[in-house]
Amino acid sequence: MDFTYTEEQQMLADTVGRFVADAYTLEARRALVTSKLGFSQEYWQQFAEMGLLGLAVPEEHGGLNATPAEIFIVMHAFGRGLVLEPYLSTAIVGAQLLAQAGTEAQKSAWLPAIVEGSKRVALATFEPSARFDLVQIDTRAEKTGAGYVLNGRKAVVLHGDSADGLIVSARTSGSSREPQGVSLFLIDARAAGVEVQGFPNIDGQRSAEVTLKNVQVGTDALVGSIGAGFAPLEHALDFGLAALCAEAVGCMEQIIEMTAEYLRTRQQFGKPIGTFQALQHRVADMAIATEQARSAALLAASQSTNANAAERRRAISAAKAMIGRSGRLVGQCAIQLHGGMGMTDELSVGHYFKRLTCIDMTWGNVEHHTEAFGEFL
């Protein structure tokens, strides 16, 4: 299998890499974390001008209809810079779900707006009592004469507090933990009865708790067929998980580079500590773990558009579990090799480790995906 970038892909990697290196210094990122939005609206518009917001959008709606390879390239670069913008929730998961299951009216209203950067969406599906169980959905959508009434709660909605629209999963039939009967609704994040409470994550990203109290929507809010929303929901999350794996690889690579530079410059007993064999072995362990993670992430990317759900889920869960283990080892080793300095907020290494920790906990941690992988064998 040839993993060499095409000329266009290399240009994309170089362009995004330069942007991240210039825009995302530690000081600039720290200022964005404490801002009102938690990210830069200016950077978001630059993403639109660079065409990044349209990678997962079909060409007929203004997008580029890119392959998973281009998604991997962008998310890998974003991982190296700890990018804060809601790219994963809007341009990857949200755009993929709407492109796959949305009505023509929804696609026409939302996808071009996502491409140009004027609208953002967030997926509100996991619930407080479900942890990582995607199928456990207790939010209900009751049929009325004019449409549906939604009631329920959604937990840890990535960038839900800056979204214009929420893609909400709710039961229109069946009982909890049944894939059948799950429907998806695209609702206005500021509609009556929608309460969005945002909060910062430990990695500087933002999430929200969403409460739905008698939220009335029309039948035009339904995304896909009634009661058949679980399959496209699962596919869109798999697409997002593959992108998260690529981001994690970028984080690990950056951690190794920073740690190697520290070992070359930190002096002890009159020479750089990087000359000590025991520390060299630790860096070698970090490099091996990162290469394993890269291989798993590439497999996940290649399978993220596979229509065979069992094969796709098996590859995605294997990659997510490997990413979690590798990220933990790389982050812990980097902190230890930096000594006491590794625990301070002034060094970037701790921020990268926080991001890797949050990636592990996003949409299923190591234990969850290891168990899921076993179920698909």
C-alpha cells in the first residue's frame, strides 16, 4: 500500500502546516482559550477561505468531496498545533451526517453555509447516564399534529455552546438501548425550550450540556427517515473518530519533537541529558508507540467510509484503543523526561498531554473500544 502523498495532498499538508505553525503559538492559544468563544472567529473564516470547511461536503453543495486522506492530513496538522476551532464537530461529523442523511432542503440550507463559515453545527447524542453507549438514548420525540415535541438531556456536546444548529438524537419508538426507533432532528440551538450550558474542558476545548424542554419542531427538522437514524449516526461518529485518531498522531509527534529538543539542551553532570542511555530508551518507546498509533490511524481513515458497518466499526475501535494507549504512554514519558518543568503551565508538553487525555475520553475510551472490538470479532 502506497502512503505517499499526491502533489495536491502535499500542498494541502504544507499549507495547513504553515498556518498552524504561525498562528498557534502557546501564547496565542492561551489567549484564545480565555476568550468568549474559546476559539478565533478570524481563524474560522480563514479555514473557509482555504477550503478546509468543505472537505467533507459534496461538490454540488459547494464542497470539495475530499477523501479520508485529506481529512487525515488536516486533522494531523491540527493535532500538532492544538487547534481550538470546532472543526471536528462542524466540518467533519456535522457535515458528514447532513450530507449522508439530510433532506435536500437541509443540505441546501446548511452545507453551503458550513463551507463558507457562516453556520456551525454540533452533534448532541450522548446522555448523562449512557457514558459511551451510543445506543442508550432516553430523549423522546413525541408526534404532534404539527411535528414533534422533544424532551431530554444531552451531555458533553462538543462545541455545543457556539453552534447555530444541533443535530439531536431522540426516540420516536422503542425502548432504551434499541437501535431501532432512533430518529435525528436538526434544531435551532436558540429555539424555545433549548437550554445550552457551555463549559471548558481540561484541554482548552469547549463542550456543553443541552437540556430539551418541550422543544417543538416541524416535520422538516427530521434528518433521514423516522426511526432509522442510528445507522447514519453511527457512521458519522466513526468518521469523526478516525479524524480524532489522526489528530492524536499529530499531538504525539509534536510531543516527541519537544521532548527530544529538551533532552538535547538540558545539561546535567556537564553534558546533555539526551546522552544518557536510559532516557534514550524512553524516547525510543515513545517513537514506537507513535508509529503504532499512526498505522492504526491510517487504517481507521481507510475504513471510515466503508459501507460494511461491522468491518468499519472493528477498524475504528481497534485504532481508538491503540491511540488511547499510545497517547497515555507518550504523554507520561514526556512529562517525566521534562522533570518538574513538565508539570508547569508554561511548557507546551502538558497541554498536549491534556489534549491526548481528552481525545481518549471522547466518544469512547480505551476500555470501551477494546470491548467493542472484541464484540466485532
